[in-house]
Amino acid sequence: MEAVAILRLTSWDFEVSYDCNVELPINHSSIPNWQFPEEERYWFHGFLIMLQPDLESPQLLRTVIAGAKAFIDSSSRIPHKVQSILISPRHVAFVELSQHNTACSEVLPLLTDSSATQCSPGFRVLAQVLSSNCWKMTWANREKWPFSMPSEVLLGILHSSEPRDALSFAQASFEAERWYYASVPQFRDVSVQSLDLSIPCCGDRTGLEDSGVHCSRCGTWQHQMCIGLEILPSNDSFTCAACLEKGPKATRLIAGGINRLGGRAERRTCAIKIDGSAKSLRVRLSQPAHLRPELRLIGDLIHNIPNGLIDFTIRFNGVFAGLAYGVDDMAP
């Protein structure tokens, strides 16, 4: 269930709801069951998904790839080249299968001790793969409309539709899907101001195609000028300063590690604008300070806890997915 939830989140296959009738604090017992594929192998957004309990063992990895290859060879209706995502609760790998060749990426960490406060390398790459055409071929050029549809009209339809309708429209049309991932249509009148969670140098994603460098360890992008890099490194040879400082332990996952690190670290917010007003989007897991009498004993700590309540919830086919967010005023 956890792996399927990660797939849906990284592909934007969810609905943003303004129904905020959710009890706080949010924990595992408060999340209802939602429907998900129970098979270990199924198709998702054009990718062959292979769910596995573990991907760390090279022998297990070879066995999974062989099973995917046998499945493809046994069907005459599957394309000659297939992209497959191998995913376990802790790791993810990407495999491209054809009749004569098999190519596999390195196994990337999907959950780490710091997953509560920052994206893991596997999560970043998975989101890039599922929300863009960086790996699979787009079929938008093969889609025929009976009349010309300006992009402004498509964007207007997406932004005026209910969340589930916008998602269905994106899944029904390759062209609509492209514009769905190019904006945030489910958040009405909301625009993201900074992408510093994925582009830590300046938060601006423009110019990365020409002068961007990609960290091979954590998956973040940075501008060559921002980090003072004179020569662009060869592919997959750049490691950012943050990863060099943290070392390889930053991508490990040990029992209780997420709770220990997540409980001590302050959760980062996303800078947004709503109708032109600067706000910050913050995940909500517990009740705000004024509804938690036990925090009065902690003194000034309560001033670091947001006073707002829930403004958005994330849902899978209308069922609460366990994620809730609130909007706060930006600190002066």
C-alpha cells in the first residue's frame, strides 16, 4: 500500500480537496483504506510496475528483471520497448526492456531517515519520470482533435474543473496531460513562488536545460552560475556540496530513524501566492498550539508551531490519503 501511495503522489494521481473535516493528529490508524491494485505486477501511466519486498540483493534484482522480461515476451500486444519501475518500500529502480537488450539503473533509496523533512533521491527521480516525458515517449503528436484547441483553452478547462475531473481529463488526453503537469491546476488561484526544495541554489527552475547540473546522489538541480562552477561536469559525475558534507549515511534507513529526525527538525514550507498574497504551505500532522494545552509547559516553543488549521487535504479517489496542509502568512 505504501509503495502504491508513493506512485500516486509522484505522478500527481490524486485529488486536492477543500473538505478539511480531518481529525488531528494524523497517524496510521486515522487513515482509511482506499482501493489500490493488489497484484505485484500492473500497468501504471504507461509503465510496467513490479512491486517487490526488497531490491537490495543483486540476486533478487536479477530475478525481478527476468520475471518482467518473461511477462513481456509472453504477450504479443506489448510494445517492443517497455519501461518498467521496480519498487519496494525502501528502494526504486528503473529498467528498460526490449527484445534483445535490458538496461537497469542503479537502485535508488526511496525512503531514508530524513524523508520526513526532504525528498529522497529515489522520490525525486520517480517524480521526474512519472510527471514528464523525460523517459517514455509522448504520444501527444499522434493525438488528433477535430478542431484546433489553443493551449489557453486547455489550461482554462483544467483550472476550472473539479480536482477529480481535471485528473480524469489529463488521463484521457496526452495534450491535456502535458499541460496538467506544467501547472498546478488543482490548487485554485495558487502559484508556487520558489522551488528551493528541489532547486536549492535559488529556487528558480528556468535555465536548467542549458546550464543546470544534476547531483548524482540526491537528485537536486542547481544552476552552474549559482554554485560558481566554471565547467559543466560529464553525466552523472557531479555531487553537490550538501551531499559531500552529509556523506553516504544521509541515504540510509534504520528502524525509527524517520521519527527521530522528523521530530527534531523543523518542517520546511513551500512559498506560494494566493490571489497575489504571499503565503507558505505547510504540512499539518498535529493540532495547532492553541488546541494543545500540553504545549503550555514548553514555553517559547509554542511560538514556532503554526496557529492555522487545515486548508487542503489529499485524497485518492475521494478517500483521505493521510496528507493535510495548511496555509500560513509569511513571516516578516
